[in-house]
Amino acid sequence: MKTKVNVNIFRWQAYRTKKKAGSLVNDEHEAKYNKLWNYCKEVKRANPDSNVFMTTVEDDDGNDRPIIGLDGCHLREFHKGVLLAAVGIDPNDQLYPIAYVVVEIENKLTWKWFIGELVNDLQIRDENHWTFITDKQKVYKSIEELLPDVKHRMYMRHMYNNFKKLHGGLVLKKKIWALARASYKNLFKALMEALTAVDEGAFQWLLDNTTLQQWTRAYFRTSTKCDILLNSLCESFNSSILGARERPKLGMLETIRLYLMVRMKNKMEWMKKYIGKLCPKILKKLEKVKNASSACIATPSGDWKYEVRCMYGDRYTVNLASRTYSCRRWELNDIPCAHAMSAIVLTKEPPENFVNECYSKEAYMRAYGPIIHPFNATSSSQPQQQTPNTINPGANKQSQTNYQPQNATPVANKQSNFTLEVVFGASGLETGKKVKYRCGVCRRFGHTRNSCDSILASLYKRHLWEPPGLARPKKTTKISTSKSAARRDDKLT
């Protein structure tokens, strides 16, 4: 610049100018690509006898967060059941409900069906791109059968609960959680050697019962842009629908639907009013990283490469061009850590430019752009599809006995001291069972103690805490006239 145009500029000014020129060129190319469809239509209109073909290929630009948490919670209403849920994470590091279903029981079959439907709805084709986190063994086996190449993360708290049954203690607890938080392999190996020196049995338990790719950040896949160790997403969703889980099935589903519909709308309106490039929680994380970067010193090497030294003696290499460094924290969630921030400060660039686009305001608007459409209530005049021989799950014998199918004929009792319990199955009336009723007061058949008309029934106290049968007579005080009683009275006087 000095020799050609006789202008003195700093290096950072040249980088900014080059970046701005590149953005202008890219925007021009994107605008031209958007006009290709109109160009094809115009060619077809001007030349009706010509054939014009244009296809698009789905591009994985890396702006999503392909991680899903799976969990189930029991319902509290009369018929019971289990609600299975799949929850993701939004650009603001908050829960994003994806799908939920109500099943009678939670087993491998129901989980396999639910995961199969989830794969079809999300159109999961590249299995290596996705990660599932759960704490249930039956879910893990279902995922292995349907998606063998999908990575699976273990719920760290659940794993530690199994670990402490044989290897408890505060020292081992700190070491096992330090192993889970280790972000690169060299640190993980050093911590594992320290664990072996303390308890060799704990080290052997980890090798026999766990897989490193499932519970430690040192072996996590970097494409998920998420380094969580707990399934807190599903736990937060289950707690948000706690009141709905106590309602009947229809009321529960309606409550959850309205909750999600209002939540999507409120999130969208809130983000429209927000001013900023990144989401609020991500900005707070950046502020914490800036404060922590004061303990690191970065030395430039050239080509956007730096050597970072920490006050405790650690040393790392940072490459701002490829956004990688030896600590791997930046690669795990695409948010610069303290080591990378110390190098970013030297470039005079805003730290927001080094955060992935999946945390931007535009990504948040795309996530909450779709809405849950309202619908009308079901009218009582509309015909309902019912199965006449279906009995509600979880019903007791009395409710099943009172159920009368349309093709059933009434059965009269032959004797007054017998009642006939009629059980209806899928084919109609089945074999009945005779049950005797006997009074707990007079011990006669044909009635109960509530309808007994004998004289003894008046002596019976019907309290919930008393056993059936005659009431015991009240204890009366007796005057003792024995010699021992007389001597006891003399001593008292």
C-alpha cells in the first residue's frame, strides 16, 4: 500500500477491508443464486418446447445443534401411563420440545416405536451427525438397533449413582467428575492415572461398565456444539408439565399443547424486541470468558496462530483461522474459552464474530418461526369412534364389572346370598365367578354388616380403625377388697 498508493495503514485495517470486500462479493453471489429459479421460469416461458431442470441438494452448513435428550415420566391420573419425550436445545441454550407421546408402559418396544417415528419426522439420514443423551438402558438398546452409527451420551449423574454403590466417598466423587469435565485426552489420561493411584478398583469399574465416548468431554464429538453432561433438558420439560400430568389423558394433552403453543409465540415476540447479534445467555457466557482471560497471556506467531500461557503453567496453541486449539473447549461448543479470548483480544476484533451462527438471533428466529396452529373443540354431535369391548387401562374390577357391552345379556342371580361377577372380554360374555357375601356381625350369608337388622348390630361400633366383629365392652373400674389392696392403701396414707 505504501509503494502503490502512498498510504500507510495498519495490518488490522487491511484485514477489515479485505473482510468487508469479501462480504460484498458473497452477498452479490447469494443474490444471483436466488434469481436462478426466476431465470428457469423465464427460459421456460420464452421457449415452451425447451426443458429446463434445476435441483437443489441439502447443505449441512453446521448451523444446527443435532443433539436430542430422551426421557420418560409417569403420569399421576387414574389410568396411569408414561409420557415419553424428546427434547432438543435452542440457540439460547434452553430446552426445545420436539415430540412427546403417551404409552401404557415404558419398555424397549415402546421406545423403539417412538424413536422410529422420531427418525421419520426429523428425516435423520446422516447418523454420524446426531447424538442422543439418555439415562435408560432400554433406550440405548433401541437406538443401537435403529441408528447404529448415532453417538450416545450417558446421563452422568445416573452413571455416578451406579459408581458410588461400590466406590463411594468424596475423594472419588471429585475425581470422577473431573474426568467427565476433562476437555482433551492428555488431561483425561493424567486424571485417570491419579484415580488409579487412589483406587484401582474404581479404574477397573470404569473400563468394564462404561464407554469413554459416552460420558467424558475428552471423547465427545464436536459436531453437536454442545458439551452438556446431564439430561437437564428433559428434566426441565417434565417439571414444566407437572400440573398437566395429574389431569386425565385428554385434559393433559390439551394442556401441554396450549403450553407449547403459547411458549412458541412468546419466545418469538421476545426475540423480535431483543437488540443484539447473539442470544442473551451466550453474551453472558462471553462476559465470563472475558473476565477469565485476564489469567492468560497470548503470544502471536503469525497466520492467526497464537501461543497461550496460563498463570498456573499450562500452555496451549490457538488457531483463530480454523477456530481450533489444543484445549478443545472451543471445538466442543463453538464458543471461545478464556485461552482463545486472550488471543482474540490482540486482533482488535469483536468476540461475537468468533461465535458460531447457531447462537445468533437469526437462528433463534428460525427455530421459533413455526407455530402450533389452533383447532376447534370436538363437538358432542359428531360421531365418536369407539370400540365397544375396550376397557380403559388401569381400571379396577368394579369399574370393569359395571361395563356393559351392547351385545351382553343381563344375568339374574339365582340366590340372594350369592352375587355373580360378570367379566366381559373381546368376544362378549365370559365365564363368571361366584362370590359369597357374609355379615361380619351375625355371621349369616346374603348381606353385609351395613344392612344387618339383628339386635347385635346395635352393639357394633362402626369405626374405621376397629376390626370387624362385635365391639369389646368398655372397661369398668373395680373396687379391690383384698388384703393386698388394704395394705397398699395403708402405705399410701
